[in-house]
Amino acid sequence: MATTTITEVPVSTFDMAGIYKPWEVDGKFYGDGREVALLEYIYNHPELDQMRGNPQKVLGAMDSFARSVTGLINVGQTKGAVVRSIIAQRKPKVILELGGYCGYSAIMFSNAIREVGGVKYFSVEKSPLFAAVASSLIDLAGLRDVVRVVVGTGAEGTHRLHDEGALPHPVDMAFFDHFKPAYTADLKLCERLGLVGKGTVLVGDNMIVPGNPLYLDWVRSSVAEKREKDKVAEEKGNPNLIYSSRSIPSWEPSGQEDAMEITECLGIEA
């Protein structure tokens, strides 16, 4: 993995022609049958054979479903371009994702690491149903050898992979896109387990929609500030890690303005 500072990310613009249908349907944003409907839509698609082994075509079909049938809580093409630019610069061998949903980000980002010589993408998803949908679409995209889907909360999946020795110490990159109140606790868990170290890149999604002030407070604090916070915190991290963090404006596929927090670990302070 290269450890050069991330210097370039795409200027974020949103094409309204590609906007998803609203996420909220009868008060629900997911888990109302739309994920199974997505799977049926794709496996009954007239271009199914062309999708086999083609990640871009699978992603395109997922986008088409979300634009024409029901909105999906995918990372989308605009935010995806930001993360893919980081992958192209840093060339991570291994990425840990917390929050896999239907596999959109796993397909996009695992294909990106494969293109730069990466070897493994671990996607942790709490819902067994969503994980099953993701696994089927990842297989369709021809990425079964690169992606491993793990069922569990962010903490459960991280612990399991750590205990198995599946993750390098530190990991090259981690993508947080799961239960928003768990971001900070799960990052601190990764810190305690030695999964964050010099060269690790952390990407936190949804910094505006819905927002995550506790996560931002931690990754933007100095070592001295984090040491003070850690004294009274229930969930302990490793405050000695030196972070450089910045906000990258972007857009949800629903057309809502949002931001991603890109954090680089520069080392550890004694």
C-alpha cells in the first residue's frame, strides 16, 4: 500500500438525470421488500447474461432499479467516484467495509481494488437478508473471489475477522456506512485491535445526511484532545493515533447534498 497523502478527489457534481426515486416509502427507507424486488428485477433482466462477470453492468442495473422502481440506500456513482479516486491513489490491498446493504459499494470498490492489485474486500452487514442479496449480486458481478460478506453488526464482524486473523494490522482502508451512532465506537474498536495504524485511510459516509458529530469530533481532534476525551469515555480507543481529516462535499443518489470524511492516519505519538 502506498502511503502518499491523498491529493486529488473528483469535483462533485450531480446529474439530476440519474436521480434515484425517493428512499422513503410509507415511512420506511429499506427493509420493506425492495431488496428482494431488486434481486428479482436483476435476475429477470433481459441483459442478465451480459451482467455476468461485469461489475459495471450490475451496478447499472441496480441504479436503473432505484431510478425506476424504488429508491435504494446505495452509495451511488457520485460518492463512489470519490472513493474510487482514493483507491486509485493509495492502491489498498485490503478494505474493511462496515455496512454492506445490497452490495453496491462492495461491487464498485472491490472491482476498483482488483484493478490496482488489491486482494480482499470484507463487507460486514447486520441483516442476513441484505447480506444474501449482496452475496448473490457480488457473485453475478464475478467478484466472489475478492469479496467476503460477513453477517453481523460492525463490532461483531470486526471482532470475528480480527479473531480469525483475516485482517492485516493495520488495514489499508476502512469504509464506514452502517448504523450512524456506531461509527465512533466501531472506529475505537478498530483502534484497540490494532487495525488502524500509519497509512490507514478511513472513509466515513453521511456526514451531513444525517450527520455524525461524535465521529467528526474524534477524527478531527489532536492527540492531546483525544487523550482527555478518552479519560472519561465509556468506549476507549487509541488516542495516540495521529489523524489528518477533511470533509469532501458530495451528493446522495437521491439528490441530497452530503459529505464524506476522509481521514488519514499519519502515525502514532509516543
